[in-house]
Amino acid sequence: MRDAAPKTIFLSDYTPYPWTVESVNLHFSLDPHATRVRSVIRFARNPAYAGDTPDTMFLHGEQVKLISAQIDGTAVDPEVTGEGLTCAVPAGSFTWEAEVEIDPANNTALEGLYMSNGMYCTQCEAEGFRKITFYPDRPDVMSVFTVTIDGPHPVLLSNGNPVKTGEHHAEWHDPWPKPAYLFALVAGDLVAHSDTFTTMNGRQVDLNLYVRPGDEGKCAFGMGALKASMTWDEQVYGREYDLDLFNIVAVDDFNMGAMENKGLNIFNSSAVLASPETSTDMNFERIEAIIAHEYFHNWTGNRITCRDWFQLCLKEGLTVYRDSQFTSDMRSAPVKRISDVIDLRGRQFAEDQGPLAHPVRPESFQEINNFYTATVYEKGAEVIGMLKTLVGEDAYYKAVELYFDRHDGDAATIEDWLKVFEDTTGRDLTQFKRWYSQAGTPRLSVEESFELDTLTLTFTQHTPPSAATPEPQPLVIPIAIGLIYPDGREALETKVLEMTKEVQSFRFTGLEDRPVASVLRGFSAPVVLTHDLSDADRMLLLSADTDPFNRWEAGNMLARTTMLAMIRDGAAPDPAFLNAIKGIALDESLDPAFRALMINWPGPAELANVLHEAGEVPDPEQLFTVGEQIRDAMAETFADAASDLYARHSVSGAYQPDAAQSGKRALSNVMLAFISRRSGTETAQAQFDSADNMTQQISALSQILRHGEDSTALDAFYQQWKDDRLVMDKWFGLQVSCAKPEDGADTARRLTDHPDFNHKNPNRFRAVFGALIGHHAAFHHKSGDAYTLLADWLITLDPLNPQTTARMCSAFQTWKRYDADRQARILAEVERILATPDLSRDTTEMLTRIKGA
């Protein structure tokens, strides 16, 4: 284990590396326990380094055994520690050569070079390359790599283009300079699903999706998504692919979703393999988005990379924004936007409002793996969206084109990114830059006054202080608004207001009548909005707003108001609101996917946060009960319509994972839930028995588990899919998600004893414990059993896989929301984990921050 109390690294301490790396030659002789890596690296003085070049060089290296080292052909004896080596070096250019030995088979952290089911693969972001050989493992050190691989495997892959291939031997050359975190190597018994793509300038690119034998039938959708991504990036951003070859490899054991290594993307199997029989509509959409995301990184991440890890949002936020644009174009833009906001509020807002809060660009870190967060990714993407809203679409694309022209081949910064917008538009973005440097979710409130024909909207912004940002300053907030007359006519089409002060007013004149203000259309900024509208005003927006997001938001706020009244006062759901939702569901002019989202009530975690923000203590058991009560009420409201809607939107014919069919299935399965709640599981069982796709089969199974008593379907599902590891992840997770709150921990514990449970596989571990954490009432059951169970397994997993362990620790970040007994139970488990000998620095940092809330 690494040092559990590492030093803090600060953005302000950045200095360039004293040397540039002109070329890297690597030779791998693969062996499960004794892989030899020979490196020949040409160093030269870095003119950007201020001062005299040091006479000693430090190279990162962890868990690597040095066999030999030499400089310019002369043997040297460097000082080696657990973090790297230090060696005296000549004053000018020189060639460093070394041979090291590593043990991929015992690399359970899945970082560096490791093995998965007999396959060699790598994961080097953020700091995994130092587990392969000694090297300046930092993103601003970029070089051209040539890689030779020897091993008894039919497929030997690395970055770039193939130079020479032979039996058990391959050579690869990547002509584009890259940092070490983008290095990749794969070797194994794999089969390729192949295709080609012709770029906009007529070059043919060979495409391969490599999988384990038996998975060939799950490749076609992924390949289609890749080609669609390549076309879209050419058409929208003018970006053409720049190698002769693009390879994707599916790997079962992978900590992340996927990795954008230059020319050799490595994917978690769950993020690329798909078939109608084994994958749900949500799986297909996720796969399409992840493939696009990793491909888009070729320019926003690879050709232009990060100067240092503090700039992580530069590549991730921008690329998440680009993949969201892509999905919006491929599917339903309103549904995508609503789904993104639901996810943002559920994950990033919780992070921003708790002990793990940090700016989009942090000022310091101890373990960079802990900053691959929703704040960096999702909030980082929201910042890009705000910038585009403020400057306009034409100026946005003009600035991005300048960014590509100016910084191609660079390791860039947020300042570089904002400077191209300033140079293109003439705007001063100094204040806007605070979105990158301030932690916390801003609160935006609005007050209205109406006189004669004039409406005045007065906005106030406030960002709560935090440890990361003790004195937040006013931000630039783009506020998209519209005005709706009481008769449903639009008094003002969408207009973007630019708020720069703590308090700011805007006037609208020449109005026929007092309108209802539709504020923050499209969720134009990632803020918590307080707008004191009456239920009647929200009902008007629900029925007449021309902005799909705010139409959904009106329904969401009415649902929240209804549920909070049930929690606080024991009130009954308002029939008028329930019938309004029913009317939307019956409106065949609307997208079925949008109608399904309109029946997506605020979840218990969201309500718990609302109560906490109001100074109240949420009761997870009560939140669960109220959720069940409103679902019962909705089922009664739809009693005369559910069966007809279910039948009308049941899809016949060949399965397609497109937006049209997916939306219909989403709405029909919402109706299936209502039918099952009122009438039992006969309809669900019939759907389960006849289903020819996973969406319908698993939706039916979930209703059988929730509302039935017979386990026959669950057993039948297992027997049908026990040999498919990705479907079995669903089988594990579904049982925990559908468990009664009092049975959640016991269900998870029982599943960890199942012979198919493997805690070393991140997908399987997350299937069980991600489902337990996501089941709010089960995880926060008053017994505390779920807290203890998770802590037991985190202690078990940490020595094997610190990254997955640390990320799962975020389950405890909201502990201050709850009652004293739950707080004490969570804190005791956090302290128990922290007391574990040799705890990783990843987990130590996460839990120390959580404990210090």
C-alpha cells in the first residue's frame, strides 16, 4: 500500500518539467508474473523551465522492480523509493535506458498493466503509467511513442498505427505526441468486429471492436455508434480522425466506463457490448454516449490535453458537453436535457453541498483519482453550456475552432480555453472564470412586481460558503426566461438575461396582462432556483409552457410540493395535479419518452435534501412510505387508462434501440407499474414470458419482484442468463433495488455469498452495493445494518482496488442530513474504516473529508 497520509499538491505550485521527452521506445516481453519492460527515452532540456536545469532527474515509478539502468550507454545506480527514482544526469540531451519487471497478474488495483480473464490490458489515467516503468508521469510531458510487444497471444495492440506484425510479435508507432496517461497495451485471445470509415477528406480508416470469443454478436451497435460519432464530429465541429486505424477493446475488469487512449480505446464491457436480448434501452443509450465521449476525446483530450491534473475539467467537461450535444441530436433533445438535470441534481448537487465539495478546477488535491467527480464532469459540462449560451452559437464554434488551431499539440489550461473566447468575442471573462474556481451550488431567488404594463423581476444570487470556498463572490449567471399569459399565449419568447451582480432587476414593458414568468428555461445555469409561484401558476406552466424543460419542471415542483405536504402534514395528493399529469400522459401529440419523464417523481434522496435545506431532519422510512402512497394514488388515477396506454405503446415487430421505440417502451412500462400495483403481476408475468428483449423482460421482472410473492421468474431469469456476466450484474442489482427497506441489507449480504459474486470485479461489486446505496430507505434503515455491511466490504476491497473503494465511500457523504442516531452509526463506520491498517491514500482522503464535514 502507498503512504496513507500523502502530501497535498497545489495548483499554485505548478512548474514545467525540466526536460522534454523527444521520443519513447518501449519493449514488452509479456509474462503473467514477470513482464519485462525495456524503455529507451530521449530527454532534452526544456526551454520553458525557468532557471538552471537540475543535475538530478526524478522519474515516477511504483510497484516496479528495477533490473538495470543506463544513461548514454553507461550503467547508473539510481536511488529508488516506493514513489520513483532519482538519478544524476548530464547537462544536455541524453538517452535514458532501463529494464524493469512487473507483475500484471497480481495487479488487482486495475491500474497500470494488469490481467483480466487471461487478457493483458492497461489503465494509465491518471497515474497508472508509473506502475509500468519509470517515467515523468505527468500530463504536460508529451512524446511520440514506439512500442514493441512480444507475447504468446494472437492479438497484440498498442496506440497509433501498426508498423510490423508477426507471430507473437507486434510493433506500433503513434505519430502524435501524447502524455503517458494515454498509453495503452492489450494482448489476448480476442476476435475483431471490423468495419471502415471514410473521412470527410476521403481517407479510409480501419475500425475494429475487439471482444472475447462469444461476444461477437454484441458488437454491431457499438460499431454503428462509433461511425455515427465520427460523422457527427466532422459535421458539427469539423474534426477529422487522424490515424489509419481506430481500435476499441472490451474488458470485463475495469474501474471506469472507458478510456480514450490514442487510437486504442479500452472499454468496460458494460459500456460497449449490446444486444436486444441482453441490453436495455438505457444500456443502448449509455453505450452510444460513452462511445461518442471517448471518440470525441481524440481532439478534446488527446490532440489538446491537460497541462496538469487540476485542468481535468478542460478535457472532461468539454467532452461531456459534446457527447450531450451528440445524444441530443441522435435522440430527443428535451428528454436528454431533462435526464441530464435529474442526474446533475441527484449526484453533483449532493456533492457540491456536502463535505466533498470542490471547484470545477480544484486548487489542491492529495489523490487525483478522487477528483474524477460529477463536479468535474457534469458541472464542468454545464459551465461550457453557459459559455455557449452567453456568447451565442456562432461565436461558440468560432472560438472552439480557434482553440483547436491555437493549441493543437499543447497541454493546455482553463486560461487558454477562456482566452480564445475573449479573443473571438471581445468579452472579459474574468468574472465568468469564477465558475471554475468556486465550489458550491448557487442559490438564485426571484421576486416579481407588476404595475400597469410592466413586469419587474428582481434576482438575488447567493452561494453558501464552504471549506473549499469560504467567501464566494457573485457569478455570471445566464437566466433564460419566457413569459406566459394566463390564457396560455406566450407573451415573451425565450430571452437570456445576464446576471452579474448579487442583486439585479430586469423590466419587461408593453404587456397586456400580468404573465407567469417561466424562469431558467432549459436549465440555463446549474443553480437552485427559488421562485414563489402558486400552484395555479405552475399548473399553467405545466399545460402551456413552450419550453419542454420548464414544463417538466413545473410538474416536478408540483409533485415535490405534494409530497412535502404529505410528509409534513399528512395531506392527501391533489387530484387536480394527478389528473393534469394523466392528461399529459394521454396526449398523443407529445413524445412518449417525455410523457414517461413527466411521471418521474422526485426521489427520496432529492426530498431528503430539500428537507435538510429547510432545516428539517428527513426520515428515510417516512420518505419511502410517502413515495409508495403517491404511486398508489397515481395508479388509481390511471385506473381507467393504464391498460389502454400500455397496449397502445407496446412495440411490435423487430426491436430497435432508437428514440421512437425506446420512448414507447418507457411509457408502456410506467403503465405496467401502475397495473401491477393495482391488479397484481399477471400482466407483468405475461410480458416476462413473451419478452424478446431485455427492456421488456427486466421491467416485467422488477414488477414481479416488487408486487409478487413467487420467485419462479427470478429463478427462470437466472437459469436463462447465468452464463452472461453483464446480464447477471442486472440480476444481482435488481434484487437489492426491489427489496423492502427492512430487507435491503440482508438481501445484499445474501448475494455476496452467492457463488457468482466476485468483489474483485468492479461491475459485480457495484451491482450489489451501488443498488444498496441507491435504495435510500434500505441503505439508511434505522438498524444501521447497511452501513455496517458496506463498511465491511470496503475494508475488504481497499487493499485490492483502492479506486473503486474510494468512490463507493461517497455513499456516506450526506451523513449530516439525518438524525443523531444515524449520524453516529455512519460516523462509527467511517472511523472503523479509517482505523484499518495500511488503508490506501485514495480511501483515506475521501473518508477524512467526509468525516470533517
